[in-house]
Amino acid sequence: MKWSARADSIRALLAAGADTRQLDPWGNTAWSRLLHELASDTARVVYTASWFRALSRDVDINRKNDDGCSVADYLELLLKEPNAAKAVSAYLRLVTLENGGKRIEWRK
């Protein structure tokens, strides 16, 4: 599927009120799947960071998928990438909790 078709699909699902907590067969939410793809194509972060808040609705960012990665893990990877960090940081700040988990402070 082309990126533009994926983007249109994500926008349509969000507009329709899709359950952002729904898991695929590998334990990924829509947001964790998107972040996983963005980790290997950081140039696209600029076009998708504005969706992060909507995709995060009721999602446990510390829950691990079948590969042992969480939304928080993927966000940390993106925040270390120069191409992605500025776009991601414009929308959120990832905060480490006393128990080692993470939470998001939204900027926008």
C-alpha cells in the first residue's frame, strides 16, 4: 500500500472514531504500528506527528507488543533521530516515571 493511501486510511479511521486500543495479531495498536514504520522512514514523521494525540487515545504506551517494544520505546527511538526529533518534540515530551514507565506530556 502506498504511503498516501495509508495516510488517507488512518485519517478516515480516526474521523470515524476507530478504537485506538484495538490490537493486530502481533500486539500492535495503530499507533505502535505507525511508529514502528516511522523508525525506518523518519522523514515521514513531519507529516504524521499531528496524528499522535488522536492515535494515543486510551492506549497504554508502556504495553509491549510481541516483539517486546512499546509505543514509548518507539517514541524514544524517534526522539534520538535528528530528522524526527524536532517534529515529535513539537507535539509531546516523554517523561520517565519513578517506576521506570513513561507518560506523555502533550505540547499541542
